[in-house]
Amino acid sequence: MPEASVITIAKNESDLVELRKALKQQTFKDFEFLYSTKKGIPQAWNDVIKKSKGEIIVVTESDALPLNKRWLEEMVNAVKKFNRNDPKKRTVIRGIEVSNLSWDWCNFASYNKVLKDNLLNESYPIAEDTELFARLRSLGYKGLELPIAPVFHNRGGSISKLIKNNFLYGILLVRIQMKYDQTGFKTTFKGKSKREGVGLLKRELGQIISKFAFLFGAFIGFIISIFKR
């Protein structure tokens, strides 16, 4: 049985070429690499979680690459170190993500049992990780960020997809907030994404529009939550 399971999801196996190369360069070798191409984001995550056999699960994404060769070693060691005195293993780890967002699913590790006992909510087409973090925190789990285990998350996608996802995320975030009275673990470190080139203005305009979409989505989510009470 491997000590760790590195898991991810992808649309196609071809999306994993760069990640596979990066994992081969890691100093930590006692791990299995598993992925799922199952349709539906939370469904795919739950599928690969159930397949995992390692004592510790390290979660990454197909477009997130380690920035150093000790990333996996640091993530596994941190899970063991900060759960040493807790028989329930309730501290989960997030490495630094060089991006413009706070806590998400991109660079995460915990004991296998933590995730198998707390699978993702498949009614969330996105924000499934945000809901999971809020749920874990409500159950007494703690979150710790690990600045010495960074990845670079190259978030692609069209402007229209960004706007659509922010709108939907706004709806779901309010749903999570009202259900758990929180949205997840506190963020102590925030990375910054680099956006350069001729598409910068277009990208910035998309970010502004997406924020309005998020606020509108949050308002809709609030109204829905009120009527469902």
C-alpha cells in the first residue's frame, strides 16, 4: 500500500502529460497517481477518492504544477506532523497556490479517511470544494496553509465561462454561508496570478464583469435560501 495517493480529475488523459512529468521529478516516491475522467466535477472527485489506497490523499488539478521537487514530500510530512497528537486526524493542509483565489481544491492534502468520510456534495456543479471546506470546518476540522509547498495553477478558459462560473459561484456561496454560517477555512496567504500580453485589457474587463455576475448570483442565492427556509 502506498503512503500517499496523488489524485486529480481531467476531461482527457492527454491533459495529464505535464503533471505526470512533474510528479516523476518529486523527491517523495512512495505514492500512487490516480485520476478520473468521469462526467461531472464532484462525481469525478468522489470516484477517484474512492479508488485511492494511500494513507494520505494529496489533491491537485491537471493544470496545477509543483514549483519545486519537494512539494509532495512537504505536503505528506505536514499532514503527519500536524496530526501527530490528534487521533481523529482533523487538520487538513493546503499548499500555496500561485493564483488570485483563496482556499480551493487545487493544492490540498489530508488523511485518506477524512475525504472518504466526507465525500463531495454532488449537487454542487462547481464550488464543491468550498462546500466541503465549510462542512469540514463545521465538524471541527482545522485548516493550515503550507507556504513551502507551492504549485502554479494556470487557470484558463474563456471569458464567457469565467462570467458564467462566477454567477453560479455567487449563488452557491450564499447557500454555503447560510447553511454553515461560514464559507471555509481562513486564508492566511494569498498568491497573485500573472496576466500579461495583448489580452490583458480584455481579461481585466472580463474580471470586472464576472464580479458583477458574482454579486447578482449571490443576490439570487440569498433570495432562494430565504424562500426555502
